[in-house]
Amino acid sequence: MTDNTVLFVCTGNYYRSRYAELYFNATAPARLGWRAASRGFAPNPLNPGPIAVSVIQRAQERGLPLPADLSYPRRLTEADLLSAQRIIALDEEEHRSYVERYFPAWRHCITYWRVHDLHLMPAAEAFALIERHVDALMRELTTAAPVQP
């Protein structure tokens, strides 16, 4: 059985989408058959390192494993959208305009959450909201998944 993919997208693929991906992959039961990936609409090449320090700190606080080879932020492509079964943009207010500009054919295929960036929401609040959303998503996927023998 191949895994289904949920794709988390934010602006920079450095903070919110990366934490959603990390949290999902660390907490999803293997039998669920889903994995997460993440991308960004406009990654900033000037960000220091591959992922926000606050994401690493939150993962450590929660006891979540970090991948040994943390990738640098990746720009969203149509191929990414085509390979995902679920697509979630982390902040509707911020990301809908990116979808309309770059991927208008996908506008009805994307679920929007409301997890604001650091200038509007403290990291701890954003992380907690992401965890609640991801937990709810996993419950939804669990009830929709076929029972494994």
C-alpha cells in the first residue's frame, strides 16, 4: 500500500508548514497510511538554516524526532500539488492570494486554516493551533481510512 500525502503549504516553508509536517509525521499512526510533506509559496533564501529554530525547540519540547537530514525550504510546484491527496494552506488570509496568482486551477482543492505568521501570532500559540488542527485532521483521516486486517 502506498502512502497518501497531505501537503502543508505556507509562505516560506520555514516555520508553520514545516512544523505541521514534522508534527503530523511524528504523531500519525503507521496504520493510517498517510505521510506529510511541506512546501512554500515564496521561500526566503536568506533564512538562517534549513528550519526555524523555534520549530526545533517546539519539537524537542514535545519529544518529536527531527529528521537526520533537514532539508532547506522548498518552493511549491504543480507537481507537488498533483502528488498530494490533501492540500492545506496554513493561513487563508495570507495564502489565498498566492493560490489565486500562481495556482488558480487549484483554488477549490485547497483547505485553508487560520494560523497566522509571527507578526500576528506568537509562535507558542501558532504551534498549539497547528497541533490541534493536525490532531483533528488525523481523526478525520482515521475515520475515513479502511480498516487494516
